[in-house]
Amino acid sequence: MEARAYLKYARISPRKVQIVLDLIRNKPVDLAEAILKHTPKAASEPVFKLLKSAAANAENNHEMDPERLYVAECFVSPGPTLKRIRPVSKGRAYRILKRTSHVTMVLKERAEN
């Protein structure tokens, strides 16, 4: 049994999100929440909200035990890129790429020992 949550079109680069996801992969949910709360990265706030959402999905939709949940999978894929123009010298225009991300998080229950 697993619980999933998705964050689509997050206005942050996938590279920045990947750094934060690597910190919480295969960790229990309560430890992952503590890590995200004390990580000074821009991506940690939306990933924290996603983790809370996945935990709520597990508890309410799948009747899973919140004490035994852990982050089984978490990955990011690039969303659509917003193209913007920045004027530079001699009348030229440079392109700015504003990247977006799609984040997926999967929670599972640890087996009882």
C-alpha cells in the first residue's frame, strides 16, 4: 500500500528541488519534516507542504498508520519553461529561462518487526 502526492508547476528549478529531495529520501516522515523545517533552501517549503499532503493522503484515504510512514520515493521532473526576454547592450535581447518543476512523493508503511 502506498500514498502519493503531486506538486505540479512549482516555480522553482528542478535542480534546486532535487537537492532537497535527496535529503529526505528513505527517511521516516517525522524525521523528514524536521529536516525540511531546518533546511535553509527555497525548495524546502513547497516540499514540506507536499510531504504533509502525502501523509494526510496516507492517513485519510488509505488508513495507513502515520507512525510507520516513510518517504519511499520522491523525484522531480522538469515542467514547462517560461521564456522571458532581458534587454542587453547594443539593442540585443537575451533569453531568460524560468524553469518549473513537477514533484512526486510516495509514502509507504515500514514492515512491523
